[in-house]
Amino acid sequence: MKRFLLLFFILSIGFFQLKAQKVGLVLSGGGAKGLAHIAVIKALEENGIPIDYIAGTSMGAIVAGLYAAGYSVGEMEQLFKSEQFKFWSTGKIQEEYRYYYRNLEEDPSWLELDLMKKEDKLKIMPPTNLIPEEQMDFAFMEMFSSVTAINKGDFNKLFVPFFCIATDVYNNREMVLRQGDLGEAIRGSMTFPLYFKPIEIDGSLVFDGGIVNNFPVQNMKELFNPDIIIGHNVANNPEKPDPDNVMAQIENMIMQKTEYKIDPKDGFLMETTFNNIGLLDFRKIDLIEKAGYETANKHIESIKQRVSRRIRPDELQQKRHQFNMKKPQLIFQNVQIEGAEDAMQRKFIIQSLKHNANVIDIRELKKEYFKLVADHQIKSLRPVSRYNPETGYFDLHLVLKSNNPMQIKFGGNISTRPINQGFLSGDYRMFKERSYTFSTNMYFGRFYSSIKAGTRIDFPASLPFYLAGYFTLNRWDYYSSTTEFVFEDVRPPYIIQGESNFRTELGFPVKTWGKMTFGGSWSNARDEYYLTESIKLSDTPDHTTFDALTATTNFQSNSFNDKQYPTEGIATSITLNYISGKEKNKPGTTSNQSTDTQFSHDFYILKGSYDRYFKINKRFTIGWMGEGVFSNKKPFTNYVSTILSAPSFNPIPHSKTLYLNNFHANKYVASGLKGIFNISDQLHFRAEAYGFVPVRDILETSNYMAVYDEKQFSSINFMGSGAFVFHSAIGPISLSVNYYEKSQTKFFAMLNIGYILFNRKGY
């Protein structure tokens, strides 16, 4: 009997000791600094400290949620160091998912604003978020859908029981999320205002949980009541903001004070402080993790003394493996659309995703999803998956929000050279059984001005296609683009080019990056110029006009990551134009002709280009481009009109603002190399060098006429550029030095903000 009582006493002590070893881990918010949480988990696992419950807010919710979903420390590190994470944390689309076909014609816009009609008044709707949400929304669905399927929406049935904190925007109160879709919960918890777009959960619009509770220790006590709480904090309450720091001021207004404390009788508080880590400095993960690991190891002996229970790494790994083996594959069958205006919209989206297939896997879905979000009619398309145990497949629930019908864009170019221009455009969109976009824009500046109006209609057929038509007025004043006394080339002292055109186009997609177009245009080109360097105030220029009809066939493929100064991707173009037109020349006082002349021209222009970037390593990228033009075009009335109407080679943005007669020819080949050193994700230095070789030079005779050189490939001309480029939220900011092989000024230094882009010509 005594032995029995002794055995019962020993077992009872062991039972209560075992029960007393339940450990809860709480992780604070803190943006990129929260990556230190991974290193803390690593240190705990290495020392056999169990984690029985886990919770977090904001970035702490992401790390805690990944751990609860069965991700190991190594898998989390791999994720946060991957290109995939860089894309969904910045909102940029990776190269293989950039759907070129849906892009409208390029423009130099910096800012897009929606217009909404309310109570017979137009209201400007500012952007709700700086970082596009499509990448993040799809990534959260992809990472957490399978685990939501096996826990049936109960976060207590995860690999480790979990909860996170979000903020109910309307009621300004905390929401404890411990059931439902795991990805949605984490997405809500880390949605920092202005950076990311809020989502709805259980009918409430939610933002970052750090607004009301950035360190949910008390919630951990109330919900799980662990015997030991281990907390890791990387955040601080907002400090008094600087008058010039807008983001710090906003943070002070919205972030409530949080007590980063744990009563010693409840457990341990670990804190890692940082002085040089920004909210989105995820690229500093190694530095951040090192600091977190050092913090954990400073406390690990105290934790081990308090927590006697251990779990072996191999035992933990086996448990995680068994949990992950239960996750079903992400294969989707049914698609439901929330927010579609009518059945035709729903049919359009479903057909675009599935193409009449019964099921679709995650890879194919991702490709088709990003094709859809590239559509300018769609403002957002948030994917939510729901597992159907009867079929073994997932159902895809898409929350659609169409773009507002009216949109305005602002932009342009600011430069230290006289090529400044403003840009304003307006679009009106309709999204029914077809997609309609009516657009108009205006450029205004000394060097370039333009007006364009037109429409594009997209048809959701089994092979999608669009019809487009545009009318454009263009004007370039090359004299205004220089500060020199005479123009930057020997002749002419100034040139004014005017052009109007009406274009029609039929386009089809070619895989992800390409499109094939067929079109026609009418154009009227008007050039004013002098034929000699020596002019008097009383002199009048020559006038040449060229009225033409053009038939065009074009293939384009483009996967560049930026429309100016790209650092990755491939761009290919092959264009065949057949032009029939009439040239009219009215001589000025510097001409040796005295009567008006006119000539008919029928010719073709075949142009091909290839531009590609090769990533050597994280820091260094090289690029190569080649371009060629072949035409049977005959000379115009004089040398200058011939040069002005000939195709030009302009691979450097600044070169588009100069008249460079050495880089015009009706037949030429050109090539160039680019070296890019990536200083950061947004800042790089690039050096470019190009060679231009006319098949036959256009020469000037003594009476200002143009003839082709009898010798082929008799000359080569070079241009180059060195530039620091910062890709800001409004566009590129560049400081460059450009070189052109020509007779007068060869070097041009320029600080430029924005894009050097123009409306298209007729051919």
C-alpha cells in the first residue's frame, strides 16, 4: 500500500510538472524588424524549448502564422530571401506573369486618380494604398489554403494553436482572429494603412492589428492560459514626429500606445532593438536575424531553467512532416465571382481563368489570374479558396471590384535641360460583355506638345482580340530643346516637326508577353527647317509635308520591369510598314530652288529589334540590344527632309530629344551593351554604349540634295550614357551624362524626373 501511494505521488508530481510546461510564444509587430522572430524560434527549437501556442500582430502574425501552418525555420528563411517574397511585398509582378497584351499605349503618367460621380458632383478618389495588393493576396491564398482545408477554419487545430490581432476600422477596436481562413486573418493583421489595401473579414473592414494591440500578451493569457509566456518585441511606441516626416505623423495619429511588458511570474520578455531598419527593409534579413538570434541566446539559459520540458528537433520535425502530409494539393474546380455587375462579367472572368477546363492547378491559375488583374477595367480581384471535401478540389471565390468608370492621370517630365513637359489624360471605361476604354490625353511643353483621343474595345472570345482607333496631333520644337546659340548639330539651326495621324489597330495576344497587331493609318507630317547654317532674321524656312497612307503588321513582345530604364526582361519587335504618300516642298529663302515641288512615294520599311537583360548575380546585370532597318525608300526633295523622314536610332531616353543626323538612315544596323550595378532594389547605376552603322550613308550634295553613298557600311557612329537611376513611386529619377558622336557638343549632363515618352506617329 505504501509503495502504491509513493508511486501515485511520483506520477502526480510528474503529471503536474508536465502540465505546467505549456509554453505560449507572443510576437510583436514591427515591419521588417519582425524577421528577427524567425531567429528567436530557431534558438528555442535548437534548445528543445516547446512552443505549444503562438500568436502575433502584423509582422509577428505572419511569422507566427507560417509557423502554425507547418513552415519550418529554414523554409521561412528561404521564403523571405526569395524573389517571390520581394515581388509580393512590393506589389511588382514577376517577369513570367507580365501580360503585355492588356497594356494600353505607354504614357508618362506619375499618378492615377479615380473620379466618382456622387450626388451630381464629381469627386476625386485618391489612391488607398501605395503597394498593389494582387501579388500579396494571391501569395497568402497560395501559402495558407491547404492548411485552412485541414483545420476546417479552426486555428486551434493548426500545427500549433494560433491567433492574431487585427483592427476593426469602423469601431476602432481590436479583433481577435482565431478561426476562418488563415491567409485572410494574417493578411488583415499586417495591413498597415496607406501601404496596403484593407480587406473585409466578417463584414468588418480591417487594418493592421498594431494600431490597437501590437503585443497580444494579455490575449494569450485569456485564450490559452499557458504556464509560461515567452514574448519577443521588436517595436517601439511612436516617437514625437518631425514636422517634415509625414509618415511618422500619420503613425502617431493612428497607432495607440502598447505596453510591451510581461509580468515575470508569467514568463519572459525579450526585446531586440534596431536603429537602422525601415518598415520595408526586408533585404536586411541576415542582419535582422543575427540580432534576434543574439537576443534569444542571452535569455536561453533563464528560459531553460524555468521550462524543464523538452522536445527533440527530430521529434518536432516528424510531427511537422505528419501535419504537412495532410495538406491537399491546390487544384481548383468551381469559380464564384462576388461583385460582378452581371452574368456576362462573371462569364468573362471564369472563361478567362479556366478556358472551359474542368479543373485548373495553382500554376495555371496564377498565370491566368495575373492576366486578369492586368486588365485596366479591374481595380482588384482578391482570391479566396474554399476546400470542398466532397470533390477533393478547391473552389475559387473571387472578390471583384471594377475600376471606377472615370480616371485621370498626371505626369510628365522635369529636367535641367529645356525638355520639360506636363501630361494629363482622362479615361472613361465600361465593363460589360466587352471592355470599352475611351481615352484622351494632352502633353504640353516647349519641346513637345500633343493631343490624342481614341478608344479600345476588348472582345472576350476564345482567342481574345481588341479593336482600337486613335487620332493624334504631335509637335516637336528641336530648337527649344537646346541652350546653345545654334542647334546642337551643324545643320539645321532649328527644326520644327508637326504631325497628325489617325490609326486603327486589330490586336491578338501571343502567349504571355506578346501580341500581334494589324493596322492602318493616315498621317500628315509637316517639317520646317533651314538648309544652311548662316541665316538672317529675314530668312524663311523650307516647308515639307508628307501625306501618307500606311498598312502595318507588327509583332511585339515585352517583359520589361519598367517602361524606362528597365533592369530585367526581354523586348522584341518586328514591324513591316507599307507606305504610299505624296511629298510637297515649299522652298524657303535659304534654298536654291524657287518653285514648289511634289513627288509621290511608295516604299516599305522593315524594322526589327531585340533587347534583353541577363542577371549575372544579385548586384550585376548586363544587357544587349540589336536593331536593324531595311527600306527601299528614295531620297526626298533635299538632304534635310530626307534625314528628317528617315528612321532614327534612339536607345537612350535623352537621345529622343535631339536631332542627330548621324543616327538617321533608311537602312542600318545597330547594337549596344549595357552594364547595370544594382545598389539597392530602387537605385542602380547603368553604363550603356551603342554603335550605329548605316548600310548606305545619306550624303549631302553641294546644292543641298540627298544621295546615297555608293559604299556600303562606310561609317560607324557611337553614343553612350552613364546614369544613376532611382525608381521612385512616381517614376525614374536619373542623373546622367550622355555622349553622341557628332560635330559640335558631344557631352550632355542632365538631371531628369519622370518619363521621356511621346504619343505615337502614324508610321
